[in-house]
Amino acid sequence: MLEPNASRLALERLFAQRPVADLTLLGRTLGTRSRMSVFRRLSALGYLSSYTHTGRYYTLASIPQFDADGLWRWQQVGFSRDGTLKPTVQRLVETSDAGHTQRELQARLGVRVHNPLLDLVEGKELRRESVEDEYVYLAAERRRAAAQLGRRRAMASLEATMPPAPSLEVEVLLEVIHGVKLPGPDAAKLAATLATRGVRASVAEVAAVLDRHGLKKTPRSR
């Protein structure tokens, strides 16, 4: 195991070459197999663990260039200024003007968020309400949640009166043809699938396309 000064220099050289490293590489760099020793040396410099990949990757706290949502990604590894996934989800919901759906959060974060959302609701750290047959997650504070819910319902009403864009209609129909099995397409699942391909569409917009073409819909996912 390298001495503290040598460890600092070794870690700085490593992260100058590559901004993200896993525990195996860190241990090899420091000459130890002890997790505690690695974290002790990392703590002296300040570090963050990834919110993706079950926290297996690390970077120095000085490296990330966080975007407006407090997120930073290197290749497929995601980091948050909040550290772990749960507080990141909570902050994104609380600071959103109209709350967030599970689908929206998964598209933004690139990971499944069902479990942290469930924990936050059960712990009364977030609220949730059903809008257009899809759960919208809201801040725990009553007035803030009411304002978010009002905006979300206004958005849903506006979307319901607007015909879907032709390009979106094509994307939805292609997804139905290539990706959906019987008993019929589910608007929420279709919207989530489209989001993974970078196609932004609300559940209401997808449902409007399905209605327009007389496609059978199963109850939407919550």
C-alpha cells in the first residue's frame, strides 16, 4: 500500500488519464486489495460513486461537469451531484414544475427508478397522483405538490386537444408493428420504449395515435 502522499499522486495521475475507475483498478493503482484502504485514500481527495451500475464506479469530486439537472455521464456511467440514485430522484421530482412520471425519470437518468420512487412515497418524502392513468410523482410539501399537479393536469388537457405530430405518429405505429405483442399496445409502455430511443412522447400523445387508428389498448401501466 502506497503512503498517503504517494497515493494522492498516483490517484491524481490515474484520474488525469481516465476520469472514472472501478475498485479493482483503484486497488491496483494503490497497491492494496483492502476496500477500506482504497476508500480512505479516496476520501482524502473527495470522491463520488456512480448512481448507475450499482455504484461500482468512482470519480474525484472535482472532475464532473454537472448539467442543469446536476447529472454528469462518462460513457455509460452516470454521476449525480447528490451522490446516489434515491436523493437524485427526489431532487428531480421536487424541483420539477409539473412533477415527473416514472417513465420520464427513467429516460432522463438511464436506469430503473421503480424502487427508489416506491421507497420515497412509502417514506412520505414524495407524493404521487394519477393523471391520465399514469402516476405522477410530486413534492412532499402540500402546496408545492398542488402547484405541480395543477400544471401537470393543464399539460395533459392541452396535449389531449392537440393532434400528434406526423413524425410521432409514424414512430408509434412502427413501434406497434415491430415491438408489441397481443393482446394489444399499451400507451405507457410504448411511450417508455420510445423514450429509450430518444423519441419524446407523452402517454396522452401515444394514446391519441392508438385511438386514431383504432388500435386496441390494454390498461395503461402505473
